[in-house]
Amino acid sequence: MFVFGLLVFAVGLSTPAAAAPPEINQRIDIPAFGFFDPCTNEFFVGSGTIHLILKTSSSADVTRFDVHVVSRARGTSLLTGTRFTLIQNQNAHGTFSSTFPFFPFSVDAVTIVRVIGQGNAPDFRLHIVAQIAVDANGQPTLVDVKRNTTCSGGPLPQG
């Protein structure tokens, strides 16, 4: 998951001796990428931007991080030429030990992806809520991931 890469990055930035909490506020271009739309059963190619905000704070024992990511892209389907707009929002918050091996830690993350089809193309929506907690021994104590996908308001078949 993208958030876990940011978590490792936040560990490197956060030290109790830091004068001010580390913060990243960046806009990054997304080069051409492919995406499968299960509502239309076709691939589209798009490009766009990511806006990333990462804030961390540390004490001698715990580091807290907050991540907010907004991605926007436009693309065209490969089969029908239908145009799409993709909007992704992700928020994650967590805490972890400030010392190696960084246990215990917990992460709460919400990701919403919307693919908006032009014209009569159905819209696609993916909503993921994840909670993960690991104890001081590195053992998972909570792993809960809920996922909901819809096409123009109707649920997609699971499977």
C-alpha cells in the first residue's frame, strides 16, 4: 500500500531532536498509466497529478503521521475511446514506536477512487477502509479491510 511506503519515509524524517515536525506538501505529475474499469470491462490510459501532504510528529516513544493524498487524472479507454476522469482521495493516520523495530504500530486508512465516465459510460467507485494494528512483539492484533465497489450507484458482483 502507498501509505506504508510513506510510513517508512516518515520514520526517517522524524526524530525527537528535530526543531520542527517534518512536513511534505508536494504536487507530482503522474506519467501515463493504465487502469482497468470493471464497470465497462475495459482499460484506459491516463495521466494527471498527485497532491501529497505528509505531517509527522515525534516524542521519545511514539511517532504520529498523517497523510493526505489527492490524485486527479484524465484518460481515454483503449477499446471505445470513452473519456474518463479519475479522482482518488486517501487519508491515513497512524502511530508507531520511535525506535527500531518500530512496534507497536497502528494505521487507519480510507481510500476513495472515483472513475467518472463521459456521456453514457457508467461511473465506477471504490471505497476502502483499512485498520491495522501490530503489538510490541510484531504480532498483528487487528487487520480489518472493508471494500465496497459500485457502478453508477449499483454494487458490483463480488468474486
